[in-house]
Amino acid sequence: MVRGISAIRSRAIPRVEAIPGVYATVAVFAVAFPLLAYNCAPGISFHDSGEFSLALHSAGIPHSPGAPTWVILNLLFKLLTFGAEAARSANLFSAFCGAATTAFASAFVFRHFSDRANPIRWLAATITALAILCTGAFLEQSFIAEQYTLMTASIAAILLVVQTNEANPMPRWYYLMGLLWGLDVGNHPSQVIMGFLMLLPVIQKRKEVSIFKSIPLGLLGLATGLLVFIYLPIRASANPVMNWGHPSTWQQFLWNIKREQWDTRPFTDAPTGFIAAWFRSYNLFGEMGILSTILAVVGFVLGFRRAIRPISWILFATIPYALILMLGHIHQKGMDLMYIRVYGVRDWHIPLYMGFAMMAAMGAVWLIDMRHKITDRGRIFGLGVVTAGLLAFLPFQFAKETLRGYEVPASYAEHYAVGLPDNAILATYSDNGSHIFGYEHFAKGKWPGVYFTFGMPQNGLNEKNSKGWDIRLKGNFLRYCITAPTQNPITLPYRLTDKEIYERPLFTEFNGGDCKWLGDYCLPHGWLVQIVERKTTDEEVRKADKEFLAAHPELLARPNGPQHRLTQEAMSYAHVRRSFFYMKRKMWTEAKAALELAMEWGPHNPQILFAYASTLEEMKDYVGAEKAYLTCIDWDPDWVSPRHNLALLYAYYGQLPLAKKYIDEEYELSKHAEDDRKVRELVYGKMGLKS
């Protein structure tokens, strides 16, 4: 029976076989990098890409714990991009790391089959590369400024070192493993879980290398790698434009490292159905395709007989990561079903997809081996068929995910700035608004007269602590709120004179939060609102909106054909925020129109549909509201909220059995939330039942 790498030491294979397949690595990288680079976004993209691009532009610090490895390597890479702007350079670095991931993973499989004929080895490596490049999530992350292809490249590099140590165990490999591990943690904190993989070679090769050598050397390498975190306080002291957490002090450094930027919750408080929604988000067939997924399953099953050690390395590099990521987000406050379903978590899954792609290539070889008396010519033919199948699928995935010529984020920032006075103060809080506008403002020097900051004037305002917006609240926000180092990632301190606070108009994205009255002090301004120091009338609001949109009709553009998912999400929520403003003011006709446009951009989004149903209910369109609530439940059966409103609607109409059915379901989904308990008591009381 052929056992791949296990044959390296049992048969007289030359020692040169104990190093990675350099030719395979170079060849795969030489093909993959131009493909990925050609399809990269030309500039900023949505979500955190604007933030990372601005961090690179200013040699700054992105969100905690600061990703120092990513920043340092990007700064070095930018030296090779011949003056490309930061966003373009960061996108190309993701493509570079994506190509490195593909090359390292292919080299691992190439070397695993070192006892096979060279054509078989090359085909196995090619299948690995194609299976990775046929993964939609991997492609998307290779086209934008993000951390995840650097993560997969690091994992694949560690796997190569572990594989090298298997064939030629030496103390230095343990130091190298530890060093790569430390650098990987410096890119993303989830990689602390790679310690499980590090233990495997320590245990498996303890006879060749004493644990009294391997463990200290591994820890020394880890400590060396973790030195990248020194970058944070050194660079923060220079106060770069992007400076999340401002970790120039010990207190703020610990705040960054401990990721206190995000609140936590007990595991028991996670939404009902969270784990099921998380597993559904893997979508293996949709991301990798049918062929790669089936072969990965075959590789997983046969690997336990054919190559238990290499399969165990792949599994320990990916499965613990996937589990700890899921548990971490169960524990993270604010992480709900809508985040998983709509915002998307596909980027977090690509290490798992990489592991599956490697097992798919190995599975293809082993599956063909199962046929008795098969010749090498037959193996080559079978692997060639698999390669052809993946090659046929590849153009469809690239066409679906490509971001070449993707200029939407830049125009999105322009839409924020439309009509802003030269002396405006703009405070944004959403990822797309803050990161994208911030990059265009600071890195490209656009709108130089605008005073831009990350911030949320609505934050902390409610019925109890204030009754209306005035110059004092405006001053408090501009003097104190936006200067909190844990709230604002932009260069501090910000300084505005009293005269500027009084004279400069303040614009923001509208959210409202718990403050029911803030909308009464606003005028619409395209996708933004202006907060003024007096109450505004509905007539003023309608007039201002009509005149502004007549001058800038592009802000109400409708989707023209299929749109990239990032575009759909960003555009839909721009209109949702407009609807929030009108809902706060109880201007239901305007809210309905904004939500209908949001649903055109973001179809099948239950969160938007729920707001639409609530608006229809306020407009006394109870039949339409009922239909919309029921559709919300169909789209996302585990989501808490639609049943609550539906039960109240049925109770209002006297349909008590239906009201009881939906409030009982809601009560269980919400884990006996107080609001649901009150509605349940109301319905049960009307039916003469005990709740």
C-alpha cells in the first residue's frame, strides 16, 4: 500500500526530498499571483478594508489587537509596488499572500507523494491549487485589504515546516515553527489555537528530538515572533492617523491586546439557533464546488488509513481554529443571527477551505488507487480528468468574485460628501461610512475643509439624561466624546475652538439608538442628516429632502443588474439609515419608500423586511404587515422579533390562537425575554389561561 510521506524515511529517498518542493512552490505561485493580482480591487473596498488601507497609509494601527505582523509586512511589500496608493498595495499584498497560500499548500501535497511518478505529483499539486482558487471566499479575500490570506499563508508555511521535520527531524525546525506561530498570532489573535498543531511534532518525534529541546526552542521561536507587538506602543506614540486604542501607554496597550474593544456575554445568552446558522454559513458546495467538496470528504476518510500523520496536521491546523472562532463569537456581545446571515462570516472560514482543498487533492490520488492493478498512465488520466473539471469551474468562480475595476466604494464615499459645506463636521460610525470616507479623506486628501471623525452623536443620549439637542451637547460631543482613546481610532487630540463648534454644521449617519427625540432636531442631507440646535418641522424635512435629492438623484439609484454582495449590503444599509430617521419622526410614507429601495439593493434581508413590516403596521396596512412578518419567519426561522410583533397583531384582531402560537415560539427563542413575557401574559389573559 502506498503511504505517501511515510515512505520517505522507510525507503532510501535522498535527503533533498525532505525539503519543500521548491519547483512546485515557484511554479504554482508564478501562475496564481498574476491571476489574483489582475482581479484585485483597484482601491478601497467595503467592511474593514478601508480601515486596513488607512492603517497602511499612515503606518498606523488597525482594530485591536492591532495586527502588527500584517502592518509591518505590508509596509515592506509597499516598497515593491512602485508608488501604488496604500489601498491598491494592500489589495495586492492579499493577492500575494493568496498566491503564497496556494503555492505552499500545493508544495505540501507535492512532497507528500514523493514516492510517485513526477506527473502524478505535479497533477496532485495542480489539483490542490485549483481547489483553493475555485473557493469563492478565498478569492474574495485575495482581492481586498484583509488579514485572512496572510493567515492561510502562515498556516500553510507551518504545515510545510512540520512536514519537513517529519522527514528530517532537527531542533531548528521547532524554533522555526514557533517563530511562524508568533508572527501568525501577530496577524490575528485566533491563531493562538495553533498551539495544538505545535504539540503534534513534539509528541510524534520525541524519540528523534528530545522534548527538552523541542519545547524550549519552540517557545523561544514563539517569543521571537511575538516581538512584533512592540510595534504598537512605538508607533502609537507617533500618533498616526489610524491609531486604534492609542496603545502608547501600558493601560491602552493591554486594552488592545486583550481586545476589550468588544464586549462579551455568557455563552448561554447567545441567540437561539446561533450554532446552526454558523454551520450553515460554511456552504461548502457553494464556496468550493461539488467536485472539490466530494474529493475532500474522500481524502478525509481515506487519509486515516493512508496518511494519518499528514491528515492529522491539516486537521489540527484548521478544525481547532474553526471551533474557537465559533465559540469566540458565541461569547461576543452583539454577534447575532443577522450578522452571520447578512454581514457574512465567509472570510473567517478560508483556513478550513484551504485544508479541505489539500485533502481533496490527496483524496483524488487515493480514490484512483482503489482501483486494482491501475497503472501510472491510468492514474495520470484520472487526475487529468479531475484537473480538467476544476479548470472548467475556475472561470465561473473568478467571474463571480472578481473586483477588477470595482470603483463602487470610492463613489460611495463621494455620495457621503455630496453637498457637504466646506466647513462641515462629519461624524460617522458604520464600518462602510467611517472606513471608506476616512480613507478617501486622509489618504487622498479629499474634502480638506471637512472636519472628519469617527463618532456617534447619538451615543449615550436618551430620555433621562437630556430633553433636546443644543450647543452644549454638541460641544460635549466634539470636545470629549470623540477624544476617548477607546472610541476613536483617528489621531488625537482633536481640537475645535468654541467658535468652530458654534459655527460649523454637524452631519452624521442617523441611528437614533435609545434617543427618541434626536430625529426632531435633524434635517435630511442625502444619506446623512444634519443635527441643528432647534426642532425641525415635517414640512421642513420634506422640503429639504425633495430639494436635495432633486439636485442629486444619483443617491436614489436603483440596482442595474446583478450586484456584488458587498455593494448590495453597503447600498441597502445607506437607505436603511435614511428610513431610521423617518421612522423616528413617524413619517411613515417616507420611511416606507426608503425601505423599499433598501430591499431592492438587499433582497432577502429579513432585518430590512422586519422594519418594513413594522412601518406597514404603523400605516395600518395590517395585511401587508402580516405577510411581511411571516416572510421574515420563512427566511430566518430562528430570528427573534417577528413573532413578537405578529402575536400582537393577531391579538389586536382577536385571533388569539394564532397570537398564542407565535408568542409561545417567540418566548422560547428569546429565552424568556421580559418584553415577550409581558405579551405572553397579555395573550394568555385574554384567553383565560395561565401563562
